[in-house]
Amino acid sequence: MHVLLVAGARPNFMKVAPIASALARSGIAHSLVHTGQHYDPQMSDAFFADLGLREPDFHLGVGSGTHADQTARVMQAFEPVLVHVRPDWLVVVGDVNSTLACALVAVKLKEALGVRIAHVEAGLRSHDWRMPEEINRVLTDRLSDLLLVPSRDAFANLAAEGLPGERAVFAGNVMIDALFAQLPLARAADMPGRLGLARDGYAVATVHRPSNVDDPDTLATLLHAFGNLARGVPVVLPLHPRTRRNITQFGLDALLAPLIVLDPLGYRDMLSLTDGARAVFTDSGGLQEETSALGVPCVTLREQTERPVTLLEGTNQLAPWPLERHSLVRCLREALGRPRYQPGERVPEGWDGRAAIRVVEALQTHVAAPAVPQRVRAFA
């Protein structure tokens, strides 16, 4: 058996690394494709180094662009790789443009190459079709032969869309595998101490989603709220390149003055910072999961989440919506006062560091139903 793994953006790297390690321990041949969707070394190369990922076998170098342009360029660059490797399984992770693009290429060549598609992190739904990630999730699941779900609520989402239950297998959260593997090194790195901060004595904020950073009023609301909190507790803000660019473009640079502003961090330093925080305020899907695993209170700066299990069994809560400065500040202050749980105290099922092992076992044993029927019945 040969497995072809695809990673395109920073959240993918944390999911691919444990799977690659589990495949290697099982003696299963595998290759790694980096599409280059995240092309900044701070957003990509540092994560490969921190996670112990080997150099990719194929680097497509697609870079940035509109969603359509980026998806098309990934498809064009990935097709010859897939034809050359002819894997038994294509494994795509998460919900970025590269995930959908590579699945589209594979399903069109399925009959010719005999490749099957496995989607890690299948079945997550925000039910918000304004999010490009939601479109990528739904379509990738529709194309995949094997749906590897991270939490039990995903089964109901897949069933509601008419996807056969035999395709879905509970795997758990591979991202937490990476967290547990790297946590001792992250703590030794002591990012808080390097910033002159005491453990449990600061907050971390991150914003990068277009809905938060492409609108000047929304971005100003968030920065004002972070600055208000910074009067009482230091607030560390690692700035995504898109966010930094928009802050300058909208003339909001003065709102950064009360904050500890950092360039994007590598995985290990970011984990070290998150692990030591009193609370985290974010629009990142991955940080919702990581804070739940670490026991750190989290406020998700979005109207809804595709990870509701972090609200029910983790330490996450949604910000009051629509975002308004006073109610947001009140919510963030309340989060700072919430107790921190011991790691593992409120962690969802399957977030145990063994998800990648379950992924590999499923690849070895699963006999998949056809992902796309040979004939599509027309609607009356």
C-alpha cells in the first residue's frame, strides 16, 4: 500500500505530521505533497521544522490568489504528481482550498488510477456557507471514500447529507496527537518567559478570518476590545500577514500600542504561548481544539463554530454576536476569570494522542463504497 499525504496550509501540517509518523512506524510507504498554499517561511517552513516533518517529496509552490485561482493552480500542479505516484490512498486533511482541489483531481482520475480518497477531519460543519472552508468541507466529504471523523457529532452531519454510514469511521483528533507530542518541548521553550510574562498572567489573541479582518469596523472593534483588556492584563497578539496588512491599510496601527504584537510564530512557540495563557481569544479552529485539550479558557470570535464539541466538552465559548465593543469586552473579561482545567479534565473522546494510529488502521482495513455513483439520477 502507498499513501499520498497532502498539506497546503499551516493547520494541515499539525494534522499530517502524526499521520506520517504513524505510517512510518507501520512500515507503510507514503509520500508527502506540500501545495504551497501557505508560502511564507514563517507560516510554513517553521512548522515543518517544529513538527519533525521531513522535506516534502513534492512542493507545488502555488502561492496566494483568489479562491478560484488558487484551487485551479493546485489542481493543475497536483494532477501530474498523482499520475506519477499512483497511490492506493490519497489522504487530505482539514478544509483549505488544497484539500478540495486535490480531492477533485483524484475523483476525476479514480477509475484510471484506482486511487481512493480519505478525508481526515470529515463531518465538521458550521452551517455557514459564507465561509469558504464550509464549502470545502462539504464537497470534500461528498467526494471521499473514507470519512475519518474527529468527534461523534460529525456522524449526524454526514447522515443528514445522505452520506453512507459505512464510509464514516471514528478516528479522533489528529491535531491533538501533535499537541501531546510537542508539549514537553513547547514548555521547555518557555515562550512566555522569553517575553517577560508569567504563566497564567497574560492573554493571547489571534484574528485572521476575512469576516473579522477585511471589514475595518469589525477589525477596529476587536482591536479596541483587546486594548481595553490590556489595561489590566498583558495581551499578546501574533499578527497574521493578512491582518497586519489590513490594519495598516485601514489606518488602525495606533490601536496596536497597548498590545504585545508579534510576527507569526512557529508551532512550538505558539503552543508554548497558548499553554501558558490565562485565556485565548481567537477565530482559529485549531486554537479552539488546542485550548480545550490544554484546559485554557477560550472565546471564539465567530458567530458559530464547526467544533461544537469544544463548547460542550471543552473550554470554549462563542463571543456575543454581532460583535460589539462593550459586550465583547465583558465576555473577554469573564473568560479571564474562568478557572483553568487540568489537561485531560474536559477533553472530548478520541482526543487522546492515538488518533493517527486509528487513521492508519482504517486505511489498512477499510473497504470503501464508491464515492461517486457511476450514474447520477436526474431530479424530476
